[in-house]
Amino acid sequence: MDNLLSGLISSKTRIKLLVRLFFNPNTRSYLRELAKEFGVSTNAVREELNQLKQTKLLNTEKSGRQVFYMANTAHSLFPDLKSMVSKVMGIDQVIDGIVNRLGDLERAYLIGDYAEGKDTGIIDLVLVGDIDQYHLNDLTRKTERYINRKIRSLVLTRDEFQDFLPKLENQPRVLIWEAKTIKNTAALRKR
């Protein structure tokens, strides 16, 4: 899977930046944080950040002495880059292989490192609904072999999720799937 971006982009640091910043567009990072996370020099990261900023793929925001970098969601290539990053991280396979096949699933959240765009090899999911644990375990094992990553799931009922929500609010998270009936109900409530 990593060949998707590495075949197009020769810089490993640039690939890591795209994954880190484009998977979850709410992610903001600064130079030293990225250099430490990637295990490379600040100059190497600065050079790649500058190139991405020149192409207007990144926006910056200054806070005190720190400059934060984030994906430019208004850029015409943003949806395509976000989709490519999801494929590289295996999230598209998690959705196809597990989430879409789980019957009474209401929502699926990606939490932890992957929600921040960090490809650590362990994908943490929070699944809300009435889910057959045996079926989930079977789908998880098959998907793990295919994407070569570990998947950990926390299954919650709607009531358990409401109790868990305050803990989830303090963590990085990305809603990766929602049942259409929930979307329609939420839209009706807004009216």
C-alpha cells in the first residue's frame, strides 16, 4: 500500500507530512513536533513544508513564536490527496471490509494516532450500534491480513456511547462512517 504515494513522491518526509496533515484536516502541527515525530532534522521538514506551502497545499497560523501548519481544505487537490492518504493508511479497506458489513452499525470513529494522521500500524475504532462481536472479529482478522495493520475495536451501544462521549471529546477522532438514517434524522432536527 505504501507504494501508492512512494511511487509518485520520492521524499519520504513529504509523504509523512501529507499523511499527517491530510488524513485529518483538523490536525495542526509545528516544525519541531513533526521533526521529532518523523525522526529527521528540522531542516529536512522545513524544506518540505516550504515546498508544500508554495504550492498552496498547506496553510499556516502563527501562535506566539510557533508556526502551525495545516492542510488547505480549499485547495482543488485536497479531496484527491485526502482520498489517496486514506488508501495508503488502509482506512478505505477498514470501511469496505468491516464497517459496511456490520449490520446495525450507527457510527464508526477512528481515534488515537491514526486520527492524527500517524501511521503507527494500529488502527483504533469506536463502533456504535448493535454489533455481532463474532462477525466483527472475523471481518477484522481478514481485513488485518489485507492491510497489514492491527485493528482494535471498542463496540458501544448508543447509551454507552453517550456516556463515553466526554472521554472521546478530549481525543483526536474522525467520524469515518455514519448510517444514512442517522444523517437524515440529524438533518430533520436542524430544521
